[in-house]
Amino acid sequence: MLRHAVLSAALLSLFSAPVSAASPLTTVAERSGFLNTGRYAEVEVLCRQFQARYPKQVRCVEFGRTPENRPMLALAVSNTGALTPDAAKLRKIPVLLVQGGIHAGEIDGKDAGFLALREVLEGKAAPGVLDKQVLLFVPVFNVDGHERFGQWNRPNQRGPVEMGWRSTAQNYNLNREYMKADSPEMQHMLALVNAWDPLAYVDLHVTDGAQFEPDISIQVEPVHAGDAALRVAGTALRDGVLADLAKQGSDPKPFYISFAENDNPQSGFVDSAPNPRFSHGYFQLRNRFGMLVETHSWKDYPTRVRITRNTIVSLLSQVAQHGAQWRQTALEADARAAQLAGTTLPLTYKTTDKSRMIAFRGYAYTRTPSEVSGTLMTRYDETTPQIWNVPLRDEIVPDLQQAAPKAGYLVPAAQAQMVAAKLRQHGVSYQVLAGAPGKLPVETFRATAVKFGAQSFEGRQTTAVQGEWQKEERVVAAGALYVPVNQAKARLVVALFEPRAPDSLLAWGSFNTAFERKEYMEEYVAEDVARAQLAADPALAAQFHAKLGSDPVFAKSPAARLEFFARRHASWDERLNLYPVLRTDAAPAGLALPPTRTPKLSHRAD
């Protein structure tokens, strides 16, 4: 691991000097001058100690257990007395959820959060902000990964001396989990979110990459995607935090600071709208703000913690000033979402080729061939600042778009249990068909092309399909699910069920068996079937011979030639490549059971 760069005397004296061990509610990081970070036992102690010191303002909550049976902890903090989800909702108080340690080696958020929390409670920072909001602080999301401690877990990061691991004990990357939610940790987090309904969800990270002067990036959605009015508010939130950080000496950027071409500074940067597997892509589907905070790994740990602390304080200030208005805008977005059935919605976004030149504060560098890898290697000289004039592509537009069904989606009884569990995790409303409506006019999706992932990704074999929805009649049985589009989480419903959406249930492999052929006939049987069809149907025979002449790949494939006839035989599986989920223009009969409600999260205060 790279050691700390030399800090300015001012930074050393004001921020990095070790704090007396007798100081209340301080962290291992503070007491070490931000050379070290503490183990998770420190989080458990501090959570209890903050509540003990501020019993009317802080509640320490366990909201789940990890696979290795460690407590997942959050601190609910407010001067309003609203320290439960119901109290916050009843009093219409905005909730700001700040999360550290989703990648437990990137642990700035934990130490910065405790520092900011103490200073705010002591009145030393942003006085009065807790009078107008609830701060829900999760110091470490990936708790088991945090305890996989080591000195070299982040070799491209300057400090702390030891830190945790990127993935969980089950080797999940939690920041790919927001839609599929396979990990227990994400399921507990979504339950926390469903209970508290935070206005903004802030995900604190440390980026990887090249060496340059900018120290943090702030990305927010909705800005490029989502509800139009929320985009305006999301832009205001982002720009307000960027301005606050700039006033405190940072050089923040509103885009992810990663080169368009790996290891090539002159390639510039490309902004993008995230898919919902990521935190800030997910929350815009719920009509709430998602913020991705990335400090720069080549800044030393004291610098990164200070900047992350500044970000948290800025967020508290922004929400205190605008949170009531933004909360109302979010609720109005919920109402607008409940009218989205039948409208066209983007499933993905793309960055256009349009670019503009920006002056970016980098360092002098050389690019020379490497005798090790054989490719060009970039080496930076941090003693020589240099302005890079590089392109930035930041025009983002909808790409794949799809009209939502006029009513909703129907999930057959065979898949209902699996799908219902996912819907409950996301807080999506659905109904169970107590009766059997029988044959209904619906839309079906038959894949014309299917591509499975070549290898496992986050525990799944992903699937990409091509095809279009078509009108058809299908039998719908009792026990099927009806998921209406017209609900507050309409965008999330569409993102889960549209087969070509990037993080849909289908895309994550939940319906792979629908695209696996299970019934065959042996070649000698297929030969006889083919001859019988050729003899009985001259038009089919002409079609077959025409295809032989026009399609050389088909002509050279015995299997394809036999399948030509097998598809026309009564034994062919008409369900092969049929996506099990249906679309409907009207709510079906038999909806005797009431819509499901998200179960309440059981909060246990330590």
C-alpha cells in the first residue's frame, strides 16, 4: 500500500493531529491522526455511546444480521424526537440516509460520518440542521467484509494502514445488488429503506484510477433520468454540495473521474446515467435521490476523511434548507408515477458522441512501453501539476425505450412465489389471483434471440434477449400475481419486468429455464417426421428447398435442417423462449385478495 503523501502544515495541525484518548466519542482514526481505522467492534461501541450521551437525539438500531452473524447497525439522529420511521412519516420530516463501507476497503465514510455526527451534535458544525430532518447513518454496510482486515486490501489507495475487503463474506459486491438483492445484507438494507423511506440515499465510496488533483466526484440521480421535476431538484442538490465543497478548497466534479480509455489521460471523460444495480441508479426508480460520492484514492486518508466529512455536513445543510420542499416534490413524483401506465419510459440511457473540451487539473506524465505487460504504461509526476485540456462527453439521452402496459404485469402461479419475494423486498404492491380468470387477451414476449452470460456474474448467469411484445390469448390460473403499473414505484415495476431492461429479473437470470430446450426427438425419428411433412405439404417443401438455396449456414447444419421440421410438429414445445410474465391492458378478474403491503421493519434499539 502507498503511504501518505506529505500534508500541508495547516492540514496536519487542524485535522491530522492525534486527538486525546480522553476526548468523548472519538474514533481510532482521530486518535491515530487518521493513520488507522478501527475494527467493527468500535462501531458497536460508538453506536451505544452516542445513544447514551444523547438519549433524546440518537437511537442505535440493529436492522439485520450478516451471514457471519454480525449486527448491522444504524444511528437515527434528530432533534425533532422522530427517531422511528412512523414518527418521521407522521411529522413529515425528511430523512437523509448516509451509508459508509458498502465496499469495506473504501472506509472513509465510517470515520467521516462519526466525526461529522459528533460535531453536529456538539453544535460545532451546521448548527440547527437536526431540527429539520432525521439523519440515518449506517457506518458500515458490508460488515463481514469490513472484518476481513489487511494492509494490502487496496493497493491503489493511500491509507489507512489496514482496511476491510471489497466484497461480503459470500463474495457479493453489494453495489451490484440493489435490484436482484440476493445477499442478506441487501435484503436488510432494503427493509430499512422501505421502513424509513429516505428522501436521499448517500453512498460513500473511494474511487480507483489515475493520479490527478481533483479530490472528489458527486453524482446524483434523478438528474439525467427519472421524474422531470425531481431532476430539477436533484440537480440543485448536486450543485449545492459541489459549491459547498469548492468553498472548502476541494476541486469536485459532477462526473465519475475515470478515463474514457483505460490509462489514457488524453481520452478524457464520459459521464453516464447508471443502471439500477447501482445505488444511485436504483433510487431514482423509487422517486428518491441517490448520491454516489467518490473521494480520490490517491489522496491520503486524512484528506479523504476531511472531504467526506465536509460532504456529509453539506448534505445536512442542503436538506435542512430544502428538504421539506424536496420531500413534497418527491411525493408529487409518486403521484405522477401512479399515472404512468401506457406511457413510454426509458429502460436505458446512452451518452452521445458530442463532447466539449475542459481544463482538468492533472499532473505531468509520460507514456512508455512496459517491458512487463508489453503495453503503454502511464507514469505520473505529482511534483509537477499540469492542466490537461481533454474532452468530456456529458450529453445523456434515453436509449432503449418501452411503452408500459396499460394496466400491469401477470406472473404465472409457477413463478409467483419467487417473484413475490422480490416484490416484497422492494416494497412493490401486487395482488394474488384467488380465482382463475381463464383465457385472457394479453401481451406475450417470445425471445427471437437469447444470449446467456459466458460466466457467473455476482452469483448469476445473466441473460440478454431480443424480441417484441405481441398480442395473444393465454390461460391465467389462480395463484398468479397481478402487479399494477399505476403505483408510486411504477418505474421500478417496469425495470423489474421488462425483459430487455438491463437489471430486470430476466436479465439477472431468474427465468433462464424458460429459454432452455428440454424436449427432443432423436434424429431417426426427426428424419421420418421431415419426410412425412415434405410429402404432405408441397408449399412447405418449396419453402425448405428455397431456404437450402439461400442460407448456406442452414444448408450445412443437419441439426438446423431437422429443427425446421421439428418446429412444425405437434411435439414442439410452444413455451420454449416464451417469457413467463405477461402484460395486460386491464386488471384481471379474481383479485379477491387485497394488495400486499411491505412488512414493517422490526427496530431493536441497543
